[in-house]
Amino acid sequence: MKLPLAAAAIVCLIVTPALAQTTPAPAAPAAAVPVPATKRVSCLGSTQNLKGQDKRDQMQLCMAQARVDCLKQAIDQKLVGEPRKSLIKTCMGGDGAEPQ
């Protein structure tokens, strides 16, 4: 039986601080880079002077790079499974999905 989305979010809110306290701080300085509130907004800003297919292509590339950056952060924190998915979604600033 699947948990409703709200219940899953509450579980993540409860589990995430506990994991953060037990996870050692990453040694890599790249992991200390602050993450923007939403990667999509950053990507939109970097593509605002483009139009048509060029804009779509650049947006896809930007979002793919943002997801890789978030994945690297999760790997540095040695997260796996649901905590990793949750961190990537949070890091991406939403659902973590590529734009359509």
C-alpha cells in the first residue's frame, strides 16, 4: 500500500534532520557551494535572451547540469534510496523533473 504524498513528505521532514545530524560533513569544498532556491529559475534567467529551439536546448542542458550538481551533492553526503531522491527534489527546487 502506498503512502499518500502528504504522509511521505512528513516522514521526509522527520527523517531528514536525523540523517543530517549523523552524516559526517563532506570534505570536498565543492559540496559547500550554496544551492539556489530553485535551479529552474536560474536556468530561465540564463536562457532569457534566446528564442525557440535554442532556448529549449539551453534550458534542457542547464536543467540536466543542475540535476548532476544535485546528484553530486547527494553522493558527497553518501545518501541512497529515498533520502537521495528527496535531496535531489529539494535541491532542484521542486519535482526534479526535466522541463517538457
